[in-house]
Amino acid sequence: MEREFLSKLADRIPAHPRAPLGVGDDAAIVTTPTGRCVVSTDMLSDEVDFLLTECLPTRIGRKALAVNLSDMAAMAAKPIAAFVSVLLPETGAADLADQLSEGILKLAKEFDVALPGGDTNVWPGKLAISVTILGDPTEHGVWQRDGAKSGDAILVTGKLGGSILGKHFDFEPRVREALLLNERYEINAALDISDGFAIDLDRLAVASGLGAQVDLNSLPISRAAEQLSQRTGKTPLAHALGDGEDFELLFTASSDVAKQLLADQPLDIEIRQVGEMIPTPGLWSSDRSVNDSSLKPLAVTGFEHGN
Ligand SMILES: [Mg+2]
């Protein structure tokens, strides 16, 4: 539903010189008389994104800010300030607000994000929390998802899959990692993996007018994906490909830059090359472990909003 609605809405929103990137990337870019600002907003609501009966409100507050920080990382923007709006259910509203803000304040401090405003309302419905974040594009420029070039290496930070076992709440937004990579290397396109590696890579490929070839054998599979696979009967690889909310960085760079980057390993977490951007549209897989370099269609698995 969300994608369809957004594409219709995008057609109706007139191009505006103060919002040159338009809609559809991880964040928007707004120009101001003195420069540019990167802006993103994300809303979490009870029974859609979490179950209030089953999780601590401090974790919900933290996550509401963390997903926005992750979108700043996806653009390589430095988070500056965030605004939080909350709809609180009538029962226990004050206590709930306290606990939500505890989670938000702690993470905001960690990432040096100002919290200059917001809004709190009590209503007869369920909890909803929306965060709008502003970021600075820095002197090194922003990353967009439409900048990949044919022949680019596809790179990913950290490990993938099984986030439902805990990482979907406790993930570290890759802000510091993105800023460091942007300072030292020429990255051509990027996004954060929020809905699943395969579906997000497909979005990057489509935005860049290309296809992507994934080497299944090189995908970094998390322990959580392995644990979860014992319960679900799906393979760990299927979890790494299709599970949402890993909030790792997925990005592309020329093969020369990638070679340097992989040799340097400049982050505390591992960066892996998992494939290559190709001219043929679509998502394709190869498996070098069985000496098979032929391309097979790869299912675009992941989370579709509003389904
Ligand atoms: Mg994103």
C-alpha cells in the first residue's frame, strides 16, 4: 500500500527548487538560503511496528529515534536535531511518556542530537510515536540510492538476518560508520537495510537504472539468522536475504575503491563485498562456492509496507 500511495503522491507533489531530490530516497534534501539540510521522518505504532504489551517502552522510544538515525546514516548526513510527536493511550499516559523519553534521551545523547521540540497528545487510541530528524550533509556530500554504476561492487556492513530475535530493537544506527566511509572513500550509492537485503538492494538497483548480481556464498549471515532458521525451517541464507530491520548499510563503490576499502577494513564491524551492479535489470544470484558463475533470478524477498 505504502509504495503505491507514495508513487501516486510523488506524481502529485510538484517539483520544488527547495526540495531538489524529491521523494523516494531514505531522506529528503531541503535547501535553505545558507545551505542544505537532510530531513527524514518515521512513525512507529502499537500493533503495527511493536506490541506494547510485550516490550519495554524505553526500547520503543530508543527505536523510534534509532530508525531515523539510520536514515541519516543511509544518506551519510550528520544528525543535528530531532522532533518527537507522541500519541499516548489514556491509560498510564504519564508513565508511558516518561519511559519513552528515557529511551529517546539516552540515544540522543549518544549521537549528540538536539531535541528542541515535539508534541504529546493523549487520545482514546493506541500508542503512536513519530520522529522527524534533521541532518547536515557535511562537506563530503550526501549519498543517494540512485548513484550506482555498472560494475560497482555491492558492499554491506555487519551481519544479516534474524533481527526479530533482538537486533530490531537494539541495533546501532551506522551513523559514525557512514560518516567515516564518506570522508575517506568515494561511495556511489547507499541505503540502510530496513525492509530486507534483497528488497532494498532491488530498490537501489531500480533507482540507479541497473540490476544487481548477488554472490550468495559471500552474504554475511548472523548467528540470529541461524538460530531463527531452526525454528522457522527456512535456511539462514533465506533469513539473511529477506529479513527486515537489520539497519546495516548497503552501498556500492567502484571495484578499485572497494578493493582498497576491503583491504583497509576501516570500521569496527566487517565490510563485505556481496555482489556487483550489472546492466541487466533485476536481481540475480550466483554461487561461487559450487563453482557456478551462471546467473539465476533471485527472489525479491523482504517486507512490503501496508501488506
Ligand atoms: Mg532507509
